[in-house]
Amino acid sequence: EVQLQASGGGLVQAGGSLRISCVASGFIFGDYAIAWFRQAPGKEREGVSCISGPGRTYYVDDKKGRFTISRDNAKDTVYLQMHNLTPEDTAVYYCARGARTDCAPTYGNTFSAGPGTNMVSWGKGTQVTVSS
């Protein structure tokens, strides 16, 4: 069965950094795109970043330069390194698997999945809280 488990969240101060991880199982990891989403209470889930099977990366516009997605296919793991965090980054962060090796939808280098209705598998989230 497909499983994706996010971990590594926690409480950080504004301006700080945090790396969260997504460990997957139940499929050939390197064959599929993996994406990060987040959702704050009372707000719609939103896409953050996506990485294709071969390692091409995409970000929503306001995350470019602060967040970095990467993957280690040998470890079946995708990471999201977050820098210069603000309280607005506070949310539950989820990883999800796409339907194919390419990230979608995208426009250029921009991840444009919105709430991620095109994702086919979802993992449990990890809470990231940024305080001032």
C-alpha cells in the first residue's frame, strides 16, 4: 500500500529554519513526483513545492528563494528545507504523490497545483509553528 509520512515539524522562531521530511513506501519512489502542501486552520490547503521523479523542482511564487525541495530516492525520502520562516508559514505540512513522474500542474518553474486535487496519495501531516 502507498504510504507517505511527513515528519520534522516543530516550533521555530520567526526568521529561523526547519527541514521536514517525507518518507514513502508502497511504490517505486523514483518514478513519481512528490509535492508538499500546507494547510492552516480555517484556510484552504495550498501547494508549496513539487519535485519530479528525476529531480526537477517547482515552487509557488512566494516560496521561491526561501524553500528548497529535494529528494533522495535511495532513501525513499523527500525533504523541504525552509528558511526565513514567518508566522504566516504556520500550518500542517503534508506530502503527496502525483500520478506520474512529472510535477503537474506547473507553469515554467512554478508549481500551480492550488489545493492539490490532482494528487493521488496523501500522507499524514507534520505541524510547523512559527512564533515571533
